[in-house]
Amino acid sequence: MLHTIRKCSSMKNDSESLDVPDHLFVDAVKLIDAYLLRARHPNGTWNQGFLPFDVGSQRSDSTMRFILFRRRFTHNRVAAIDEAINNETSPMIDVEELKALGLNLNVIANLWMVDVDVNETDFPASGKKRIVPKFLNRILGLGLTKQSLLMDYFLTFLEVEVKAARAAGKMDVGIKTLTGQHVEIVDKPRSFSFSEDCQVKVYKVTVDKGMTFEAAFEVFCSEELAHQNEGAKIVTGFYTQQGRGHKIPKVRLIISTDKRSKQVIVYRPNAGRGVLTKTYVSSRIRLGDLTLLTSEDKIKELWETEYSLADIAFPTGKNIDFNLTSFIYNTNHSHVSSFV
């Protein structure tokens, strides 16, 4: 995340859905204008590279110099400043025009990082030294709107990292509560003795995490009353999910939550209950990957089809290894777990 911010990268699909208020862009542009004014000579000429004559006198100078280097919006601000001085007015700020010229959350977030001293020495963007708790603690020094935006942005990157770790079999879930329609210990436990006082037993457990249509519809009816959809950006209901590799339409029950929560509840025929961030779900809806269903017959048909296919075992099975925990997936919604 910090590497992306520091490069002032263009925004991607998920991060574009972050709702950045215009006033934050305006505040950032005013700081940029103040920096550039220090590079303007009274006779109307500009110092080479728009470098302030007193460069280094302010803590944010090095950051400003970087984010303005060869940026299209830099020349926009220079022209706006010249025009304002000639007309004896304040420089005009057109947020939409500046966004089209490359001004985005990554650019202005660099200025926020300066305010809370998130620097490259203490917070390297790569390598072994990654101090997430310290970073999250530092951003508490920002205003609530900026905090919320950076937290949502952080969660989009975290989701990517978690998915990659799971796919690579490197995800350590730690202590996990096993839930489902049916949880059963199978086979005899294996025992390991590390000393006279320390003994570990490993059990194999089969878990059926599938959810029938009747159970899902009961949840929907109760949740629809609890979470009215008026004014909600994410409507409680059944959705079809499009995506690469989906030979049949996937169906999901998405439960909207109150404004204070950053997550929604998601139910799947083959995996039961889970959660996703509102940012992710909103972006999928906006891109057309998630479509709200209105026909109960169609919902039931899709749900029962996916649920029935989840009982077909994989030919070879799939192993995902964790530190002291291994999962052996025999079916989509039933799997065998080994845990300590």
C-alpha cells in the first residue's frame, strides 16, 4: 500500500470505489499552490523545476517536490496561479479537471503521510520490516474522514494479500472456530509428546459448511426486516456472481449492515456464512459482476443447483497446509480438517 501511495500510482478498480470528498482534494491543491508560489519570482518568472527559492525550509518540501515532478496537474496549477495573480483573485480549482490530469488519492495521501510522520525510514515499502500496528497507530493523528479512507484502502490491499496467501497455502489461520451444518470428529486422535508435561493431540474433523435454500431464505426474510434497504448503497438480497471460470451462475445472499460497519454478511450454498468488505462488494456491483435477483423461483433454482454440485468430490482432493493445521478438501462444502 505505501509503495503504491509513494509512487502516486493511478487508481485501480477496487480503490476507485473509495468515495474521496472533493474538499480533501481542494485542501491538498491549496498546499500544492502554496509550495509553487515559493518558486515564483516577483517579476513573474518561475525557478527551474518549480523549485522553491527557500527549498528545504518546510518538512513537506521533499514530498511536494516528488509528487509534482513531471505531473500534468503541475502545469495546470502554475497556469492557475499566474492567471490568479494577474487578475488579483484566488487560483481556480477544478477538482474534476485535476483528477483527469492525474490527481488522485495516492497523490494527496502522500501529504497526509507527512502530517503523521509516516516516512520511508520507519516505514519501508518493501523488505522484512513491516510495522502495520505502528502505521495504523500513526494514522490516528489524521482527521476521521482521512482515517476512514486510509483504513478502507488498507483493507483492499489486505484482501489481496490474504487471497494470495491462501492460494499459495501459506495462510496461518491461527485459532479457528469450526462451524457448519454438521461437525464431527473422525478417526482416532494422534498424540505427540514434547516432554513429560507437554502433550499435543491432533484430531481430524469433518465439517459440512453447506447451506440449503430453505435455510438461506429464512435468513433473508429475517434480515430483510432487520435491515431496511431505504438509502442503503448495498441492498440486502440474492445476487448472481459473474466471473472467469464460472461454468454455471453463482448465487450469493448478501446482507446489508448498518453504516458504522465496513463489512457485509455473505452466504454461499457451498460455504455458508462469511463476510466481505463493503468497498469490495460495491465495486463488484458497479462493474456488473454482482447482479440483484428478483425472481424467487430463479433464486431457488440457482441455489439448489450450486448446492447439489458442491457434493461432487474433487478427483484428487486439494491440500492447504498451515503451520500446525492442515485442511484436506474432499468436496466444496464438506471438508476434513486436522487441528491442534
